[in-house]
Amino acid sequence: MFSAVLIEKDEAGRRVGVAALDDGLLPDGDVTVEVEYSTLNYKDALAITGASPVVRKFPMVPGIDLAGTVSASSHPGHKPGDRVLLNGWGVGETHWGGLAQRARVNGDWLIPLPEAFTARQAMAIGTAGYTASLCVDALLAHGTRPDQGEVLVTGAGGGVGGVAIALLAKAGFDVAASTGRRAEAAYLHGLGATTVLDRAALTEPGKPLQKERWAAVIDSVGSHTLANACAQTRYGGAVAACGLAQGMDFPASVAPFILRGVSLLGVDSVMAPRERRLAAYDRLSRDLDPAALDAIAQEITLADAIEASSRLLDGKIRGRVIVNVNR
Ligand code: NDP
């Protein structure tokens, strides 16, 4: 038996709770993992609250991230005792996920736990932090350099934002952090932001072309924020777009792209190929100070994850949430 957050939906309605489940209920897969830590990402909160149709099959164990130890494997790449990490691949959406003490998954989805991190630290990073690293990789591949000017990070108080600031600062960039939580300015400066802006300047409809300010942008917010960020990006700059915290819409014009040569770089973590994941974790291992992770993350229990989901969607949780599935 193992404990897990379970989302059920049937004629009687939708229910979410912590359940004791029999191993026989685990889904198909060639690797069984004893989970130590999982996380609560924006997508997990959508799944648990039902605010968006993230979950495609019921009953579902949510949790798009997990870290732990292999207990059984028929996959050639993994053996019992291996320390492993999983982000995405539809886990917690179409396949039972990490908010559980045990998981059975496709071994191709697992990567080795990076030596630089404990399972807990890997979950402090989670999909949000790994996505921030993918965004930094995308900007650097575009040719963005620190001498070109400031980089804007939107949704700075969130999980993607916090890790993005820390990685960009370590890479030598001046970072402008946009947040609705001005009271968190000291936290954002502590992560490496040089400037903290009120997000209200970006969330309302704006002109198609605005004063050129940013060499590049990492945006986890979407909607008007992304449109304004593109309109404020300097000639030849790049905007890495990975999120939709304000909205899925993109009420913009083509002007920044055709008149300033701005590039919009889409970033997806869920189906990102293995090599890109390993490169993103190389950057995190090299550049992310474990002390920054301590500042970014807080730990909760499996049962707490249910209540914390609404607070996360309301923007009331700062940084990252680690879930200790054995507490
Ligand atoms: P968080 O909830 O931790 O952070 C989102 C932040 O966005 C909030 O903290 C808040 O920052 C800001 N925000 C929230 N609501 C609004 C709003 N209405 N208007 C403007 N800003 C707002 O989420 P994550 O950082 O984990 O994820 C951020 C986004 O990225 C989500 O949409 C998520 O789905 C997406 N994502 C996408 C991935 C991919 O593969 N493409 C992977 C991971 C995440 P503040 O309080 O500082 O203003």
C-alpha cells in the first residue's frame, strides 16, 4: 500500500483527497520508483482544483514531478537503487504522477538525479525551475549577451520567475523582475534582480511598439504582459514565452517581430527531448546556488498539497513548493 493524492470524477462529482492505494492499482510501466519528494507546480494546482482540464483520465494521481529511488525495473537504463528524477511527459495528467509515495512509469521518462542535488533540492527546482533553465538556454542560443542590456523576468514571485532570476544573474545579466508583490522586493534582489518593477505596468493593454527597454525577456505570464514585453524588447532581442499565469491569449501585433526583428521563442518542458533536459540540469547544477533554493522553496506534506493549490493559483505562494510525500 502507498499514500497518494487521488483525484476522482464520476456521476457523484469531483473529489480530491489523500488515499491509501494498493500496489496493484499502479499503472503500466517498466520502472517502479519509491518517491521521496514531489512538488506543487502551477499545473498541479490546476489539476487538483479542477480550474483547468489538466487531468485527462480519472482516477488520477497528480504531480508532474518526482524524485526518488528505483525499487524495481525491467528497463535497461535503470536498476534498483538508482536515484532518479522525472519532470513532465504527461505524468500527473494522463499517467499517475508524483504526489504519491510510489510511482510506476516508463523508464525513458527518467533521468539520473543530478549529483549536485539531493532529491529534495531537485524538487525545489521542479518543472518550474527546469523550465526557467530551458528559457535561459533558449535566450543564450539566440545570442543574448549581458552587454546587450537588461533582461526582464515576469511572474518574478513565482517558481519559474525565481529560478530564472537566479540563473540569469549568475550568467552575468542585469535582471529586471516584474511582480505584483512589491513587498517581496528584498527576496527578488536577494535572488539577483537589479531592478524590481510593478507588474501593473505590463498587465494592461499597451501600444504595439513601445520604448525599447529589454535585451531579452523570460515570460511565464502570457496575455497582455507578453504582448507588452514584446513591444518593449530592443531591436533584435528575444522573448522566451513559457507560461500563461495571466492568460492564454496573446493580444499583440506583429510590429515587434517585423519592425524590430524581435524573436518569440516558445519553451515547452513537458515533451522536451532528453538531451535538452540534461543540458538544462547541467546549467542548474553549475549555476544555481543551493542557498538560493533554500530562499525560493518551502516544504509541505501530501495532505497540505490540496489546500495549497488554491493559494498557489491565487498568487499567494512565493517561489517553489516542495512536497514531502512521506510526512
Ligand atoms: P507560479 O504560480 O509559481 O507563478 C506565477 C506567477 O505569475 C505568480 O507568482 C505571479 O507573480 C504571476 N501572476 C499570477 N497571476 C497573474 C496575473 N493575473 N497577471 C500577472 N501576473 C500574474 O507558477 P509557475 O512559476 O510554476 O508557472 C508559471 C507559468 O508557467 C504557469 O502558467 C505555468 O503553467 C507555466 N509553465 C509552463 C511550462 C512549460 O513547459 N511551458 C513549465 C512550467 C510552468 P507575481 O506575484 O510576482 O506577480
